[in-house]
Amino acid sequence: DGIRDVERSRGLGDVYKRQKLDTAGFVVQNINNFSDKFLCMNGDLLIEMNFDSFLEVANNSKNSTICSIPVDDPSRYGVLELDGTKIINFIEKPEDMKYGNNISLGVYCLHKKDIKKIKDKLEIPCSFEKNVFPNLADNNLLDCFIVEGNMLDVGTRESYICLLYTSPSPRD
């Protein structure tokens, strides 16, 4: 079983079994094993977007980049306060529209150098939304790519069930 052998050789085999890491803990703990730029994606959104455009922008950016999409009610999401394409603040689940309605789409191109710059300020367990992104924004290391597309949130039981009952049936 090649995957387990690779995990053992990198000392990663039991990391989830021994310690709660939260959304960013694994990345922060193992940042030296990542490429200079790498993609992370949340698994609770269905997304229709032009990934080629995002990758082109992200590959040419000097900073880590988060995809964003505007929504009517941002209270369930992480909101990106923007100054042009620069993310100046990341607010997890705001109570109102004070910071706008551009939410994180859960698609990130992260730079190893950016995570390393803030690593000493982070503790495990570590959350992208509560720890990493606010620290990157505070250090001017976070850019935004506004997506022209669609997003369906399946991150709660209710939204997942709603999607099941409102989506067209797949064709045979």
C-alpha cells in the first residue's frame, strides 16, 4: 500500500489519529513538504467556475489567492473585506453586511512562503478561516479572485437535503 508507505516516510501516517488539527492544521504542521504554490479546496461546496482563469491569475500573483463570489446573505460564510483585489480582512460568519458580501468560495492557491511568514503566530489546532486567512490579510499576503459562476453550499444537512430535492435528476 504505497500511500501508507509515503505517509510513513514523511512522518504523516498517524497525524489525524493523535491530534485534532482543524481545517489548516495539517498544512501548517507540514508546510515544508508542500510545493511553493499549492491548491486547497473545501469539500462542502459545488462550484461552477473557470478554473483556468483562476490558475492563470493565481500563478502570476505574488501572494496567496482566495476565490470569492458575492452572495445575498454572507452570515454563514467567511467574508472577504476587499480593497480592489487585496483582501484586507477575513471575517468568519459576520452578523451583518458591514464587510460586504464577497465570501470565500473555498478554493485557495496558497504560497508556502506566505504560510511560513505567519507560522509562528499559529497554534495547532489551526483553522484557515479563523487563524490563517486573518493573519495573511493582516500581513498584506492575501489576494482575491472574484469568480463569475455559481456555487451551491452543501455544508449543512438542510442545504444538502434541499439540493437533493431541487436538483434535476441525472439522466440514464
